[in-house]
Amino acid sequence: MKALLTSPGFLGTHGTFGADASFLMALFFTILFIIGWRLARRRDGNRHHTLVLWAMVGMLIYFTFYYLARGLGALATENQEGFGGPAWVYTYIFSPLLTVHILVVSIGLVMAVYMIILGFRTAIKKNGQRVLQAGALSMTTGALYKILGLTFVLFAVAAVIRWHNVARLIVYISGFLLVAAVLFVERGIERWFPDGERRHRAIGTFTMVLYVIALVTSTTTYVLLYVIYPPKIAPM
């Protein structure tokens, strides 16, 4: 699989197959989410629910698979190898953009799972249309600890199976801490937005902004790496 991801791409740039596929999938899923967000604004709950649910499931499957195959972003912690531009561009532009992109994508994946769960907890069927139900909605302390425990087990198992170096171990630990942080932030948000309907709309908009930022940063890093500054090819 790694050989396929690192093989020549299909977009006519210097990108690899994995880079080209990741760029197109990011564009595809972001467009779907924008359409879903517009449907929500129009109160078209049924189509919004169906489109966003399956788009998020598809995004989770694809990007989890992709980042697992690429080492969950561990490659980004290595060095400037492969970047063909000046050192100052790498240090002050490319590296910060890539860092923001990885952070936003990581938060976005966690938020996708959270929004799926929140959507099912908040939405009800009314006259054949799926609508958000107003009213207090909160997570119990017991549920919080169960989710944290399950998340810890999943990351621990993945780390044991796939741990090959310290950088990758740090990525798994960071992943667990990110999920934990989102859960504890949610506890605070529950106090600010106790109403489930308002919370779903507010966090949904925030998540939509995250996906747009992810697309902008991924597009910029792709152009820098594979169009403006093609990777340096080591002499044979």
C-alpha cells in the first residue's frame, strides 16, 4: 500500500498518488459538507442528515486509512527531506501551514464523530421531517469516563501493533489527548449552550469552518510542495 501511495500521481503535477488522491478527497468531502450546511440552513433536515452522515462516515474511513498508511502524520515530524524550495520558505511558510493542517484535520476527525453522535441525540422525526429538538442535553460523567476508557484502549492497541519509533508513539498519545480535550471542552460548552439544538448548530458551524481551513491549508501545502517547489530527487 505504501508503494501505491508513493507512486507517481495522476494530476499532472509532481505529486504522488497518495497526495493527489488526498487533495481530491479533501475537496470532495468539503464540497459535500458545504452543501449539507446549506441544507441545514434551509431547514431540510432529512437531506442534511443523510448527506452529512454518510459524508462524515466516508471521510472518517478514508482519512483514517490514509493517515494510518502514512504513519498518522509522523512523517511531518521528520525534516525538510523532499521539499524543493528555499529553507526560509520551509521554515516560515510550509512547515507552519502543514502543522496547522495536521492539527485542524485531527480535530476535524474527532469533531466528525462527535457531530454524528450529537446529531442522533438531538434530532427527532416530526411530520416526516428530521428536526432538531430544543431542550437541555448533557453527557453524564459515567458516559464521559466510558468514552475516555474506550478511546484509551483503542489508541493503546493501535500503538502496540503499529509502534515503530518515538515520533509515531507521540502521535498516538497526542491523538488520545486530543479526544480527551474535545470531550472536556464539550463539558464546558454544555454550560454555555445547554440547549441541544443551539449547541448542534453552533458546533456544526465551527466544524464547517474547520473543514474549510483544512482544505485551504492542504491546497496551499500541495501547491508549494508539488507545483511551485517540486521535491528534490536524490542522485542515483
